[in-house]
Amino acid sequence: MPKIIFIQHDGAERTVETANGSAMQAAVSHGVRGIDGDCGGAAACATCHVYVHTDWLARTGPRGEMEAAMLEFAEEVLPNSRLACQIQLTDGLDGLVLMLPAAQH
Ligand code: FES
């Protein structure tokens, strides 16, 4: 089961372990602060906006087309911005580090 490390803008860390699904589902099911997942994972709300740690960018892959379009409406978008609902967890992502934007807390 992959472990995912969420880091809040204030530096607080939360590690969650999850069987499968998306990084958004892992966060919501463990009550990670700042990730709401309002649209249920349809890439239509951006309440799951995260920054992928640069060490993990190659393994999480690029944004999808719908995801990129939704991120145009998000705040504080950076080159490593992703929607956590579009990151499908696998054993290969064990140890993935995701940071949260300051606006999400
Ligand atoms: Fe809505 Fe990810 S949960 S965009």
C-alpha cells in the first residue's frame, strides 16, 4: 500500500497509507486538511489542487487535458500543480510528496 505525504503550507505534515484510488480520495478519506474534493474526482472543482514535489514529477506524469483546463481557474498555480483526483496511486508512488497551496487550509 502506497504511503502519501501531504505537506500543508504551514509545514505541517500528514502521512496516509491507502490501498488504491486517487490521491484526492486518500486525502479525503483520512481527513487531510485543505483537500475537499467537492466534485468527487471529476476534475471540475480544483479543491484538490496540490503541488507535486519535484522528485516525483516524472512518476506522476503530466496533467491531462481536462485537468489543465480546470487548473486555469485555480489560484496559485505553479508548473508542478496537479489535481490530486487525477493522480492514481500505485505501489510505484509509495512515498509520494504533495504540498498544498496557501489558499487551501
Ligand atoms: Fe474536484 Fe479534484 S476533486 S477537481
